Amino acid sequence: MAPSKELTNRLEDTLRRANNVLLKQGRSILVNLEISALQFNTLLSIREVGSMTMGDVCKNLFVACSTATDLADRMERIELVERVRDDKDRRVIRLRLLPRGNEVIDAVIAERQRFIGEVLKEYTEQEYLELSRGLELLAERMELI
């Protein structure tokens, strides 16, 4: 049986609000690291899919090629990424994560996890298990579609 439109709307709103709070909390440390949100999104994209061409960066982040080039220049200067020639086609340049880029991602994820731990302190074990299982089931079903 399909959920009502009202329930679906409420669930989407709740997930969006929780996601926004979690993103803001994790990214709050970017200011101290002097990393922009766009730079962080680029780091995440590279970590998720592997080294990326500039064209890939443009498509994944919905930015103009000139913006992606400027972004790559800044990120390379602060040693988050490096440009490397593609093994198969030497004309293609790829962005690859450097150790500092991974450290930035890990720091943001650690902050998110710390924050979630703080929020969950007030949950009973049963509430935590129900929430965890419900979210796992939701993610699994969303990934199937």
C-alpha cells in the first residue's frame, strides 16, 4: 500500500531538513580549513568516482569549464589535488586527490559523526535501533530505483 501524499511530503521535508542541518554542521569546519563548499564538493566527487577529467568536474558540479579550471588551480595550489595525465590518452588531464584532500574529507565526516553522536545521546537503545533500521531500509530501497 502506497503512503498518502501528505505522509510522503512530510517525510521528504523531514529528510531534507535533517540533511541540511548535517551538511551545515559538517561544513562548518571548512571555514577554519579555508576550503570552499565547492572545493569540498569537488573533493567528495573525486573520492566517490576516482580521478576526474575537467569535463567530469564541470558535469558533476554543474559549473562552467572556466570555473572548473580556476577551481582546480586553487585546489592544486593548496595541495588538495594534483593534475595527472591519463594513462590511456596523454592529452587528457585528470584531477587526483592528494593526502590533504582526503584529510579534509575525513575531518568533515568526523565532525558529522560527532554531531550525530551528540544528537543520539538522548535516544534510548530501542529508538536508536528503530531509526537505524528504518534509515537503512530506506537507503536500500532508494538505491534499487
